[in-house]
Amino acid sequence: MGEDIWSLVSRQLYATSSVNTRQQQADEVKDDGEAEVPGEGGDPADSAGKITAVCAFASYALCVGMPGAGKSTLLNTYLNPHNDSIPKPTVALEYMFARRASAANMPKDVAHIWELGGGSHVSDLVRVPITPDRFHDALYIIVVDLSRPSSVIPHLLQWTDQIKACVKVCVRELGKRDPTFAETLKRKTYAKLGRDHPDLRAVRPCPVPLVIVGNKYDVFKNQESARKRILAQALRFVAHINGASLLFCSSRDKKLKDILRLTLNTHLFRAGSRKSSETNPERPLAVTAGCDSLDSILKNTPPGTRREDFLSGNGIADGAMGVWKRAVEDVFGAPDRAGGSLMSMLLLVGNSGGGDDYGGSGKRDEGDGGDNNNDTDNPFPEAAVDEHRAQRDEILRRYRKDAERKAKLAMKASTGSHHQQKGGTISGGSGGGGSGGHGSGVAPTGRRRSRCSEGSNGSKDAPPSSRK
């Protein structure tokens, strides 16, 4: 199937630490989405090729979205349903995979999953995982943060445009190999909606399956009904015209996590699809691609708008997206000045003393967060600079916390050894060295941990951290 994608990454990005990889191995994804995690794998730079060589079917997924929206938490929930640990923030491009047995005594199906973190200034990396050779078995996942509703639509439109641009490049390359490829792909894409769908001529579905996830629903559900209705309408509109599935999720709601797991299994492992159409704004949305309609979405247009603002003839009006953005801004206010950057999110969490900075879990590492408080009155916001600064501040905070923990352990070990020598007894099995080795965070024999909980070991920029 051509050159392995990670060989290309190794030469162009991984060797210069531009791509940060985290290899998550899910040994088996069962029908209910549960994953069993074995020990750590080898070099993530060549793992995708080695795994694909012995699998029955391989799929490729790329997860993108708003900074701090909880992408890592959602993927960790999918791969490790019983692991509630908070993953470290994703700096650039990270890799993981899941395996599922398709039949007894047969090679397992494999899903290669990449997560792109860092915000819009690294959006060009969407072209790295999904190449023409991976195009037919690809999946895109866009995660938006419902706890920041004013920034949802701008970010969603940005990522859909970026993904469609990447898809066009792949289609152009595949068209060089087969002149009829583009027309055949178009027929297959529209056929998925059904010949009798009333919006067949109006929508512009993405040729690659697309799933839009509104995360942190546990926060959003407390909004007023009128506000929830308008954002739900806007999300349904964007999802429908792009041929995407839409669902709301929360790391605190098991039922919603199960729905996400089943949805991903449908695309990644060709599991039986379960079409759903939950469009009530008072409940978490769950709309399978092709199950919505413009008549249902525009049954009650936002205040100050008309149906003609969104539809023109048999197609979508040119300024429809702008109308939706203004409608959302009217009820939620203008988007974050820094574009909903990770910096503003971290500052909000730091000042409030709580919140869910990693996927809505509500948990937060304690420690020195003073570095984030120095820029609370930033008069010159720059989205790319602020996001990068926030990432480095977060890494520094974790490094300081880890260094303090190491220092305390070393002090305890030194104090214990000093007392034993002073008393005239030295125990080889329970002295300072033995106690220090056990307290350093080494896992007990026979119990292995997932790399997802440990974070990446491949980044040269990140300070060294011990295993907890």
C-alpha cells in the first residue's frame, strides 16, 4: 500500500521533534468498546507499519478540534474504558492504536489513531496521517468544547475547511491513477445519504466519514433552553451539510461514552451501525450522518433570521455560515479574544481554582500554577503564541511538581538511612535504597501500565518525568 506513513514522519518530523508520539496499545476492542491494555510497545515511529503487516483490516483515524476540548480524554475513554486517569496535554501529533478480533484464529483488525493537539497553528499536520493510500479506510473526528459555546462554530468551520482541503489533495492524487475516481467517489458519497433524501442536492458531504463530537455536555446542559436550541441548530446544520455524524459526550456520563464507543467502532472496525436521530436540544444530541434534514433544522429559525438566509434555491446560501455565527454570538457573546486558545482556557482554570482542563473530568493536578497567572491581563493576545506559551507553561508546571516529588522521596530515603546507621542496624531489604526503589513509582511485578497514562517519551522538548 505504498510507503509506510511513519517512515515518512520519521524523516520529516519525528527526527526533529516536531511530531510528538504517544503509542497506546489496546489489545482488543470488544463489541461494547472495552479495551484490554497490554505492556508497552516499541518505537512508535515504526509501530504502525509493523502492526498493519499482520492485521486483517486496517483503518486510520485523525482526531482534531479545539484546544483543551478533551480529545485525549475521549480517546483514552475509548481505548481504556475503566481508566479514569487524566492524560497529559497533546503538544503536536500523537499516535495510538486499537485491535479487535474479527474471527477465531485470524489476524486482528487494527485501528491506527492519531490525535492532533496544539490548536490551529499546527493544523497543517492533518495531511500527515491521512494520505491517498489511507484514504479509503480513513475517519476524521472533530471535537468541540461545549463549555465554551461562543467559540464552537468558528473552530468547527475552520477544521471542516482544513479537512476538506486535505481530502481534495488526496482525491487529486488518486485521480491521477484513475481518471474516473473522482466521479465514482462522488456517486458513492451521495449514495450513503439515500436516493430519497430531500436534501440530496443541497448538502455537500465529505467523501471521508466525519464525526463531530460536542464534549463537556455536563457543563453545557445547564444553559438556558433558548441558548441550547440555537447552538444545537447551528451544529446540526454544519454537520448535516458536511455529511457528518453529530453527538454530544461527557467524560462523566457513562451512557454518552458508550454511544461514542459504538460510533467509533462502527467506523474503525466495520461494526454493525445503529442509526439514531436524537435532535431534542434538551437532551444530548446523537444524529447519524444522513438522518437529519434541513426542514427539521430550520423549522424554527433563530430570532431575526429567515429561512432564506440559510437556503438559496436548491442549495445552501452563500452567507449561511456567517448567519449562524452571528446567531450564536447574539446569545453567547463574541468568541474568546485569543480564538478560544489553550492559554485562555488554562488561565480561566487557574483563576477559578477548579474546572476540567482535560476533557471535563473536573480533576486537576495540584501544584504551582503561578506561571499561568502572570498573563491574566494580556493586552496583546496572539492565538498561536498564547497556545504555545500555555503548552510550555503546563509542561514546566508538571516538571516542577515532579521534581519536588523526587526531592521529597530522596530526603525520606536519606533520613531513613541516616537513622538506621545511627542505631547501628542496616537492613538490606528495607533500608533507604529499598524504600526509595519502591516509592519511586515503579509498578508492581505483573502489572503493566498503558503509555496513554504515562504520556509521550519521544519529545525532546518535554522535561524528563518519572513514572507515577
